Amino acid sequence: MVKVRKLMEEEVAKLTKPRVARQGPSRREMIRQQYRQYLQGLQPGDWVAVELEEGERKLTVRNRLKRAAAELGLELEFRRARGPVMYFRVK
């Protein structure tokens, strides 16, 4: 059975206080900028190796690279690789 209770004034104040606007880019935007920087200057035909750090997932990194490439008007072709490395070619 669920429990229902009336909130105390302090709890209501926490829930209803106005949010402070963030200053600067969000963490997600900073990551997006970083990945765009990785790809800037690459030309069609260039091959790239990406070495993953511990805790990074290939799928996440690939998706971030693909999104950054699309924003820059590039297309990437990935090759399968074992271990903590990824390879792709700029199409």
C-alpha cells in the first residue's frame, strides 16, 4: 500500500524554489564541441584511429563521432576492431 502525507513547509520551499540559470555551456555541449574539434580538418579519404579510455563504450563514442561529423557535413565509415580501439574513414 502507498503512503500519503502532507509536505512540511520546508519541503514545499525546496520543491518550488526558482531554478538558477546555468552560466556557460552544459557538459553535453562541451563534449559535443570536443568531438567537433577532433573532426575539424579531416578530409574525405582520411583514416583515423580512436583509442578508448577505460570506462568508455565504443557505441557511445561512435554515436558522438557520427553526430559531430553530421554537424560538420562529414560522413564516417567505421571498421570493426577488437580491444579499446576504433577505426574509421572519412567518406
